[in-house]
Amino acid sequence: MNLIINGHVREFSTTMTLEGVLKELSLEGKVMAAAVNMDIVKQDSWSTYYLNDGDKLELLDFVGGG
């Protein structure tokens, strides 16, 4: 399964949930917001939200600054 994550194509060997992708990429606890194909996915749904081949993910972390 191929996913486009923040503009980069990544290949995964099996269908995964959004939470599974974050674990695979060692991003647990680092991502604050996620959108799949431009639709926001609420964080409490990440463990049950299954991704499809070709989905476009945008994973965001909020950074403070001035």
C-alpha cells in the first residue's frame, strides 16, 4: 500500500490504521492533527480509521514561536 505523507510517497506492506502508520513512523505523541485527503480525522478515531492505497496524509505538529 502506498501513501503520500506530507508530500512524500511511503510504501507499507499491509493495510493500516492512521494510528498504525504513526507507530510505524515513530511519530506517536508527536503528531497533533491529521488530515486524510484534505479531511480532518479526529484524534479519537485514529485507531479505527483505516487508510486506502493512494491516500494523501498531512500530519501536523504545532510549534510555538514568535
